[in-house]
Amino acid sequence: MSYNNILFEIKQGTAYVTINRPDQLNALNKETIQELSSAFTSIEENNDLKTVILTGSGEKAFVAGADIKEFAGFSIEEGKLLSAEGHQKLFNLVENLSKPVIAAVNGFALGGGLELAMAAHIRIASDNAKLGLPEVSLGVIPGYGGTQRLPQLVGKGKAFEMITSAGMIGAEEAEKWGLVNAVVTLEELIPACEKLAGKIMRNSPKAIESAINAINAQYREGVDGFVAEITEFGKCFGTDDFKEGTSAFMEKRKPSFTGK
């Protein structure tokens, strides 16, 4: 499939998804969100893919926010629909993807850009990255999960500070607060993500899928995360990957997982 606003490449079991609107600092518009949704849906359906690296083109921005001119004149109902569709089409899709998504945060990750990075399972930032949710300076709040995912990552107090001040923090502070997993130079960013992806791909895809489901269950309303863990743990015993993993351990060899 061809795209206008993203680049999509597959290499050795990893999908590379790059938001490619450098003249707009990779801002998210409706078309880009739809293209990202299509790309991630295709990744979910491709059993040969084990990990995803998500980044922005150029050296200035991961995603510098949403394309404000698209919704500046919206009504209340149009605003609610914009948020709901974004959650359904992209942000929840990324969060619940069965393959780990590593966000390579290069440069600015603001507004919808930070919300997209937070929907990913893991975040690695370049040392020039700036992260923030500036929506209240525009008279609105984060609408793509920012008010929910930011407190999960950095705690309630820091989330209140970041959202109400509309300020940005640098990569080092983001790492300190747990907003990103690691900070590297811009040149090291993609190689660092690839190294992590390589470690992940050595393990059982079925077990990783169950782990993602169990971890995310803790944050779902009305769901007991411990019960979800018990269920996912039990499901693993019915997989070929479990049989291979335990056999390889007892036979003192490296496992060869099939993801079944």
C-alpha cells in the first residue's frame, strides 16, 4: 500500500513506521492518522512481524502536535468525535498491538505527538528531544489519551504540572520521570531501538502478546489486572511456544519460537 504522509518499511521482522511531514514538523492531520491506522492494522495482521519502530522523519521532530487548522472551528460535538475517532483508529490500536511498539522520539514530541509516543509500549529519546502537552495554552486539553497515559507513566503530580503549565521538558528530565526508557544521541537512536528490538525478537511472540494484554489490563476500567494475568498465564500453557521454550530449557539449547 502506498502512503502520502508516512514511510513504511519491513526489515528482518521489524516494521519501521515513519511519520513523513517534515515541512509540518510531522504534525498529525486526519489523513496521517488514517494512514498510521492502516499501517498498524497491517502490522497486527502480519505474523512475520515481531516488533515495530515508530519515529518521525528528519532531525527536528518526532511529531510536533496535531494539525490545529483542521479543527480550529469545530463545535462541541465535532470535538468529541475528533477525540473518539483518534482513540479508536490509532492511539488505542497502538497501545493494544500484540507486537511491542518502540517509539524513537527524535526532537519535538508535543501534544498529539507525545500522546502517540505514550501509546507505544517503549520510548527511547534522542538527547535533543523536547516533550510536552501544550494544549491548555490553546484553550483545550489533551484529547488523544494524554490526561490518562501521562499520569500512568510519571505520576499524578508531575502530570498535573506538565499539563497545566503547558511546558516542555528535556530528554534527561523525561528519563528521570519515567516518561522515556532511555536517552541516546540522535545518531544512536535508531540503532538503540534496533538493538532492543533484537532482544525482544529472541523471545516468544505468544508470551509477549499475553504480557502486553496483562500489563494493559491494569489500566482498563472494571478489569482486575491480577485476574487478567492468571488468564493470560494459563493461555500460554496451550501454545507451541511454551512447549518449545520449556523443551529448549531442559535440553540446554536456544529455543526456536514460531509464535503459535
